[in-house]
Amino acid sequence: MEIKIEKLSESEITARGIKSWPIWTKEVSEFDWYYDSQEQCLFLEGKVIVKTNQGDYEINKGDFVTFPQGLECIWKVVEPVKKHYKFG
């Protein structure tokens, strides 16, 4: 299962309505996570290393990320995170 990391233009962010999505924040930490549904999110701040069986993914401010349903991973929050998110 692959994590998809993209860079979206401001017009794409607006067209998708991302700025109206809820915001999630997290301090520096490390935790296990399982995605029971797909998540899409736009990182507004922070840096995360997501460890999966397929390898590690570095996610930074400005990244638009799609986490697939069924993914098991470990989140290592290196710098405090603030992101817009949507499940489903």
C-alpha cells in the first residue's frame, strides 16, 4: 500500500474545497495508526516520518497526502503538525 504525496496549486486547493476541511494538530510524538478508510490531507505546518512495511515516507508543509484504506503505519511527528483532513 503506497502513500501518495503531491504538491497542489492554490487553484487546485480552492477547487477541491480543502480549506473548508477540518483541521488536526499534533505535537512532537510517535504513535501507531491504522486507516480504516482513506484519508486525504494538506499539511499546513510540520514534518512527519510515516513508517510502513513498504518503506518510510517524509511528509512536509505544503504536501497533499493520500493514505490508503487498510494502511498500518507508525507516525513519527518530528515537527508539530497542522493539517486539513478528510476521510472517505
